[in-house]
Amino acid sequence: MYRNIGEYYIRNGKRIPSNEFELIHSELKIIYEVIRVINKKPLFLEDHLIRLESSLKASQMPSCVKDVKESIYALIEMHPDFEKNIKIDVTVDGYRVYFMESFYPEKTLYQKGVSVITANIVRDNPNVKRLNMDYKKSIEKIKGNLAKEFQAVFKKTLEDGGYEVVDQAAEDVLLVRPAIINLDVNAPDTMNASRSRSFTSTAGEMTLYIEIYDSVTGDLIAKALDRRMDTSRNGFYTWTNSVTNSAAAKRILGGWASILLDALNEAKQQ
């Protein structure tokens, strides 16, 4: 759930101190909109409100939001210096409007690009902006499991190759900073209640960006970028789930760990 950053928020037309802000129960259906505010003006407000009404109608959720427009302007007046995003959450109990944590890319990010994670997850109804916490939890689970798998695979490969993995800087220690970017999972196992199965010709792909530093001086010694796709199925469509996704990730990580091991061994011989 997104964090409220304002001094106040508005619930069903009433101003409420933010210390009384509570998370909405995860089992409630939540229809939402996010609106950018610049110079005290909510951008494309009418379009957002039309879509909000459309989402409520399509989801057959009875809720009164007739005064939400006034609440948005009132919230802006309470926080005149905020140029952030306003979020509208609507449930069967009504609505609430609040300023949320917002991130706007710097100019350099537009020029250089950003790292992303993608997953083929589709809304139940593409015409309804409904918050689905199960999907968000699935994404966080994918990222967390991959991070653990990365550490385990690289640690075992390096230690089996005769290298000690430590967490302290020293003259004979290299600092390795890896990052998995552009992670694309074709069929994430979202563990929903339906009995549907996903069949794909590949589990997906990911890219490793790695930097190696002198742990004492901080000097950059080497860096590398490598993109790998799961090709274990030879183009045939097979059932894809969390188990097959994990196995594919291990194969790719194991290949990268072996490349790093070979590079370290080669450097020692020079």
C-alpha cells in the first residue's frame, strides 16, 4: 500500500489528521486513481474522474464519490507547496484522498534509461483500475526469491572454486556489486484461486550488470553487462510455474557465476 505523506488526508469529504491514516483491509476491493499535481493544479482531473466513475460502474461497486473533486482541491489547499501525486482509493465504505510518495525521473534517467522488471500479469478487467495486492506481492516475491537464489548460487560456485566469500574489506578482497536488470518473467506463478495453467516456450530473460571494485581504495576494476534468455525448452511450449521458473533462473545464474569464476582464475594467472 502507498504511504500517505501529507499532514492531512480527506475521507468521505472530511479532513482527517494523517496520524489516523489506516491501511485498507487487503480483502476489500479497491478502485483507484493517481493524479499529478503541478502549481496547485491536478493534471487531467476531469479525465481521471471520468475513468474513476467508469471503473466503479464496470466493477458494480456502490460507492459515492460525488464530492471527490472538491476534496482534491481542498487537500491541495492544505498542502500548497506539494507538487506530488494525489491518490484516490475507493471502497464500498467510501473514498479517501491523500498525497502519496512520488518519484519523478531526473533528466539523466531519461537519457540513460532505467532498469526494470516486467511480468506478464493482466488485469481481470483492463477497463477497471483496481488495486490488486496479490499481484504486487507476487512481484516482490519474485524479486526476493531471485536475490536469495543469486547469493546462494554465486557463493557456492565461488567457494567450490577456492574463493572465500566475506563481507569485510581487505587488501586481498574484491567488492562485487551485481544487479539484475530487465527481468522479464513470461508466466509468473501468482497463486490465484483459478485452475488455469500457463504454457510458454521460455521462462523469460534477465540481464546481469556487475561491477568489481578494489574493496579498500574503491577503484573500479571491471564491469560487465550480459543478457541471457531461458532456452532450455528448445522452442517447445511446456507448463510453466514457480518451480520451472526457479530452475531456469538457477541455470542462468549458474552460468554467470561460472563466468565470474573463470575470470578470477584467469586474473590470478597474469
